[in-house]
Amino acid sequence: MRAAVRRATVLVRPKPGILDPQGEAVCSALGHLGFEVQDARIGKVIDLEVEAADEKAAKAEVERMCEQLLANPLIESYEVEILG
Amino acid sequence: MRAAVRRATVLVRPKPGILDPQGEAVCSALGHLGFEVQDARIGKVIDLEVEAADEKAAKAEVERMCEQLLANPLIESYEVEILG
């Protein structure tokens, strides 16, 4: 099959137990605005257009990107979704 | 119905046409690593625990948070999902 451009969405989040100062600041700011918020955690959403032969190849490729650049596997978890 | 803690996930992304230097840097870095990437756009994922009577109320509340604090509606779009 020829390579085609496929869209992928990656969610990168701080792992449970890892300190998230940005999330704490947002949680506190929302409280000051009068919202009832118990917890807030902040990560990244990365939308990619990648060339790959099929969905399976695209997913494997994007997972390699996560390991090498997009996430820090020590402190962040990631989720890859291929949108076709 | 009594208020309960509900989990929400918010995706905040730069709107189309808005410059995204972080995404451009990631796209270029992925290219240098040998990946075939056409485009990369970077936003935020925010996981919240909010108190609300039901899913509809939770969604409305989180949308107000987006308008007031979590997103800049001029340059960012947001998507709210209530996980129950």
C-alpha cells in the first residue's frame, strides 16, 4: 500500500504522583473564581499529520515519536489515536 | 440530585491560522529525527474533577471555566468531554 497522510492525536499527561505545578495553579485559580474544582492536571495535546502505509504503521510510528521526543516516559504517559 | 464529583477532560488547541511556534519546532525536530511529519500543532489537555449535579451541569460549568480561564477564545478553541 502506498504511504498516505494520516492524522494522529497524542495526549501526553503527567503520570499519577508526579508533581504538576501548572495544574495546581489552575486548580487554585478556578477556586478563586468561584468554581468547585477538586483537582486539575495539565498535559499536552499534539495533533500530527504523518505519512504511513496504514493505521497500524501510523500508530507504531507515532509511538516511536512519543518515546523519542514528544513525551518523557519517566514522568509522562501518552495515548495515541489515529484518526485515519 | 446531590452534587457529585465528575471527571472532565478539556482539549484546548490553537485555532486554524494562528501561529503555533511550539508545533513548528516539534515538526522540525521530528523531521531531523527522520520521521515523515507534515504538520504538528500543540495544545493543552486539562483533566478536571468538578462538583456538579449531573453531566449537563458539569459540561456547562467546565465551558464557563474555559471561557474565563482555561482557553483564550480569541486564539484557541476548546472541546469538553464529561467522563461521568
